[in-house]
Amino acid sequence: MIRTVGLHKAFGPKTVLAGVDLAVGQGESLCVIGQSGTGKSILLKCILGLVAPDGGQVFWQDRPLDAATRPDFFRRFGMLFQGGALFDSLTVWQNVGFRLRQRMPDARARALAIEKLARVGLGPETADLMPAELSGGMAKRVGLARAIADDPEVIFFDEPTTGLDPIRARRINDLIRGIVTETGATAITITHDMDSVRAIGDRVALLQDGHIAWDGPVAGMDRAAPLAGFLGRS
């Protein structure tokens, strides 16, 4: 579904990505892990086109992801941002239905937004709340409802459990796993939380020193020497 080939990115003298080759298949859930500052978010931004790579290429369904194909890609993806990134001047349902409102009447967009809110465990009474009235866990759920509002084929999750206590983090992980399984969407999750990797991922890739140092199934990561530091092994 998505593939990067020889992706390079540097900021001045600092090389962040030094030839990243990575692929995720249709319906697969891939977790990308790495220490802070290793370029996980830059990799995601390069895939999305928010940052232009210095070299290499991104492919979507075996087509170069460029100015010609990106509009079609944008219609088919959803995104859960690290901090929720809700529009503070819009109500909850308007946030969830932000993309929907561009192509359908508000009444229909609101109804669909309430359906998606129910899918993440939020009742219709939350629809008219403002983001400032939400707890951290509720804001994450609203962000997740927005990410799936238009039934995307590809969903990106950027540090989905950051800032949440262990109980709320576990609930978000369970929601993400359930949604990915039910919809058959392709998922890429950027995270440093190994509990999230175990709950969400089919595969895990370690980004280190600008390249993928290990890539394999989540079931095999306990035996992977390059992951020892993340798993708390000496």
C-alpha cells in the first residue's frame, strides 16, 4: 500500500533519514519505533508530503506519490495527531465531520460524526461540546473519530497514547486495534510505547541512525537483539 525507497532528509549538517526503505501492505498495521529525535515524525511527514525529502521516493499502491497522485491519496487517508490537534473554535461534531462538511449538508455530516463518536465510546451528548471541555482521553477519542470519519483506506497514528495514563492508553490502543481490524485499513503508527506496539501492530520497524535497523513481526520482537533497549533487556 505504501512504500519508501532510499528516503533521505537532512537539516543543515544533521542527517535525519539516511536511506529509509520501508513497506506496509494492504490491511497491515505497522509500528515505527525509535528514540526521540531519530526521525520518526519526519518520516511520517515525508510520506504525507508535509516535508520534501532530499532524496528517494514514496510510493502509494506502486505509484509515485507526487503532485499528480497526492490529491487522490489525501481523499483516502485519516490521521490521529499526537496532541489531538482539534480545532478549538469548532464543536466536537464539527471537528469529527470537518472533511465531511466539504461535500454534504451539515445535518448529514453531524449524523455521521455522532456515529463515529459512538464507535470510540462517546455518546451524542458530547457532540456539541467544545474541545476545551474535554479531558485528555476524550480529546484523543474525538481525534480518533475524526481520523476514521470518512472511512479511510490508510490511517496514520502519531504517538496515540502520549500524555495518557496507563488505563486510558490501553483503551485507546484497544480502540485502534479494533478499528483497524474491522475496517481493514492500512495503519502506520509512530510510537515509543512498546505496550502500544504489542496491542496495535502486526509488524514493527526500528528507525535508528537514519535507517531501518530492524523490521519484523511483533511476535518476533522479543528475540530481536536490536530491540533490546526498547524491551528493557540488557
